[in-house]
Amino acid sequence: MWQMSHSLSTPVKILYVVEWEVLQYLNHYFPKSQTLGPLLTLTGSAIDSQATACEDYLKETWPAVGLTLVFALEEYLRLREIGSS
């Protein structure tokens, strides 16, 4: 078990840094015919969370580029499907 250097009742801020290779992730975990727009997206925290479709989340979070991002990823998936047939 890890040694604690502070009181257990004192809040601690933790920062996670995640390196995520999106295209490799999509290749590994999604079927070739998968569209991303309707996928359930969970965001927030245990106290303040939101569940919505990926497309709706991206439009709300990044109005200027959200739809472009989901369409680009879906086009990649579509081209990947064509390339493997």
C-alpha cells in the first residue's frame, strides 16, 4: 500500500495525462461499419455528469469544429472499410 503523507480528510488534486492514439484505438475497438455520432458519450464527474450522443456532445462542446471532427473520424472509418474489402 502507498504511504500517505497527508491527512485522509484533506482533498488532493490529481492530474492524469493520457496519450491516446485515436486511429489505433478505433481500429482495435470498433467494427468497420461503426458510426461515431450516435455512440453514448459520458463526461463530467461523479457529482456533475452528462450522457449524450457523441455528435451532440461535440456540437455542444466545440460548436465551430465538433461536427467536422466526428465527420472526419467517420470518413476515416468508412475509407478503412473500403480499403480492407
